[in-house]
Amino acid sequence: MWNNTTVSEALRIKYPIIQGAFGGRFSSVELVAAVSNAGGMGSFGLNARSPQEILEINAAIRKCTVATYALNLWVPLADDPVKEFDELAFEAWKHRFEPYFAKLGLPLPEKPDLPRRSFEAQLEAVLQAKPPVVSFIFGIPSDEIFRELKHRGIVTIASATTADEARLLEDSPIDLIIATGQNAGGHRPSFLKSPEDSLTDTKSLVKQVLEVVKKPVIAAGGISNGIKAAEYLQLGASGVQVGTAFLATDESGASDLHKTNLRSEHSYQTDLTRVFTGRLARSITSEFIQDFNESSEPIYAPYPLQSKLMNGLWNVPDKEQATSYMPLWAGVPSAILKHTHAEDLFVSLVNEINAEMG
């Protein structure tokens, strides 16, 4: 059967279908549990969570499922540009973004403080929580971290956006590799070159990664239904990751407005941009994104300061106006998103894969 793969075996799940981990506040315990209880693996993004929140989230998940689930962490960048964002850079930012705030009658924000959240503290909480699986994006943890994870029997996963990144993961202690094509929604988790120089469509990337690694490969990016999932399994991937389609379900932490846009009966268009967070990410397109992307002054603050500065535009009382300026994370759709419940979506994925692969 198609579901008996090295990924399903390594993760101890019935079907090699993984729910993509959403950063910010988009993940939810309910979604993780729904996917894991259905026979796949739910994932919870922790990049914006404190150590105490991580422990509480893990405890809540364990109350809802005894099945496999993953907690996801962002590996810190080696040369984090946030340290270089000085007063001169902030003045340039204000000059660039003042027209947008003025259009909505809003004052420009004050320069935010540098972030205090610590990857080491988050990791310590994850080690204490001892989830079945830990996944990473934006890089490869140190060998010491791997030793601690392995000591606790935790399976590890990391994402690659190029064949070169996949080679590095192949030579690391990572157990499973996610080939994340440019079709994926949300942040581009590149870590060798800039994300703009690491844009390969999912099908091409999966083929390239399969050629250079022996570890199990999970395909991710633009997989909205079982027909597309089956295509990657037939290509040689040992599993698939589905993000946006699960983000559109009632169980996710996305806003109702976000979900309504994802479930558009005419589908939607997407763009890659740095305007929302300072890191390249794929969102439903808007005039705001296009205006920024086409500007001769692509000025922005580094992550996470950009999102802190933009927060005022996203919280105006007029939600229609706010929608024009807020991130509506989404991958390139391979099908119109119609499922409102995670379990229904999961059953549909399995049934469609069954129909394609038997």
C-alpha cells in the first residue's frame, strides 16, 4: 500500500501526510490533534512562543491525542540583520512607509525594541516537553542539540529549499528531509543562499533532492489535494506536507477573514514579498504587495521588527482596509480549497490518493 513508507514508519503514523507547522499564532492544538488522530502528523509552530507557552501547548496536545505530533522551531540566522537596524535605518523605513500610514490616518509607530526571545530557552522547553518529533526550519541545529534530542528518542525533521541545502541535511543527524518548493505558503526557510536565490518549483526540487540524498524525503509546497499528493508519492517522495489547505480549516488559528479568502470559489493568486515580516514569504496577493515589490525603494526592517512596525496597519477598525495590508499566508493552490474541517480534508486526501495509487 502507498501509505507504508519510510516516513510513516519513522514517524509511527498510518498515513505519511504531515500538516505544515504555522508560525505566529496560526497553529492550534485542535488542528494538531485532528490530523494526528486521523492517522497523519499534526505540527505546531513555536517561533513566537515563550518557554512557558511551549510547555503548556505540549501538555494541551497530549491531552487531545496519544498519536505522533511535531513541535517546530526556527533556527537562528548566523548573521541576523536585526542587530544592524539603527536609527538611520529606521528613518529610511519611516520615509518609505509613511504614505501607507497617512492613507489610513494613522501615526507612524515608534522604533520597537529588539526581540528578547531566545532559541536556546525555547529549545530547553522543547527538550523538557519531549514531543515525539521536532522539526526545524531556517537551518541545521548543532550536533550537541541533536545529541540531546536523540537521547530523548525524538525524531528530527528539517527543511531544504535547494539541493545544496538537502546535501547538508543528508550529512547531518537529521532523520527526515522536507523538500520545500517555492510553491509553499508562508516564509521561505532558506539558509544557504538568500531565499530569492533559492526559488525552485516543488516538482523540480523534489526530483533534485531525491537524486542527492538517501534519507526519506517529504514533498511540500502547493499540495492542496490528494491528486497532487499522489503525484509526489509516485515521483519517489516518502511523504507529503500539506499546509495551506489545513490553514483554511476551522481548526486552524487563522482569522475568519483569512480563511474566507483561502476558500474563495475562484481560488486566489499569490506573491512572494518581504513587506510583512522582513523575510521572504508567500501571501495572497494585493495592491499593497505589488506596490511594495515593484518599488525602486524595497526598504523594510529585518524580522521580526517589520511585523511589529506593520502591526498598526493590520489592526485598523475597518477590516476591509486592514485586509489590504495584512499577510494572508497561502501557497500556490493546486485545487480550490473547499474543506472547512480538518478531518474531512484528511479523509479527502487519503481517498484521493487511494484513487490515484490504489
